[in-house]
Amino acid sequence: MGLFSNLRAGKVAVNHKEQIARAVLTIPVLTAAADGQIDDIEGFQLTSMAAFNPSLVELGGATFQRLIGEIARDIQARGFEPVFHDAAPHLQAEAAHTAIAFAVRIAMADGVLDDAEKKILVFMMDKLNISDDAFVQILNTMRIMQARFA
């Protein structure tokens, strides 16, 4: 059973910051797992993500790594949609934009945005009420961050 399901059942006490962090991290982990596995490049990108957000830095490396592992196991056990639907209510405003930005970063880790990744990003963007304009801004920023040098 996933952490959010346990929270609803009153089985796990988690602080609010960790709950939001888990929701934010769920979106890029789901993106990384879109093709059925999290490859080495995506794993490295997931691990390095904490450095890009002060709320994630505050968690500390051990908690950050634990959350990524829990989310990945939850996806394997329950599948994409239940894990996404558990996280989505915790992603308001900036947290949703941060989560999608991280997801785009993961999707572009190998330099290619494949069809499975596009489909998941569009689904999540729609469900998180992220406008097309905001998504284009996020996409352009991630392209700049991940451009290969000549």
C-alpha cells in the first residue's frame, strides 16, 4: 500500500513538508518509469534534483533517496494512475509547476522526448491544471538547461 493510502488510513505520520516533497517527486519518478524502467541517466537526474529546490534540500539526502525508492516501489506495486492520483491533491500552484519541470527534465535526460513520455506529461499537465503557456515556458527552460555543448 502506498504512503498516501496509508496516510488516509491513519497508518503513517508524515510531516507536511515531506508529504509535499513526496508528491512533487512522484511526478518525475512516474515520468522516468514511463517506458517501464528507470535507466541510469534518469536515476542520476532524479538523484541530483534535490539541489534545484530549497524545499528538497531541506529534507536531506537520506530522506530524498528514501522517498524516490518508495515512490518507485509504489509504482511497481500499484501502477501509474493510483500513484499519480494519490499525489495530485498535494500539488498546488508552485508545487505542481516544480513537479512538472522536474518531470520534463527527466523526460529529456536522454536528449529525446519519446511518445510515452509526451503522453504522460500531457496527462499530468492536464490533471494538474498547468496551462499550455506555462508548460511551454517550462519546456523551453529545460531545453536550455539540458542543451548539449558543441
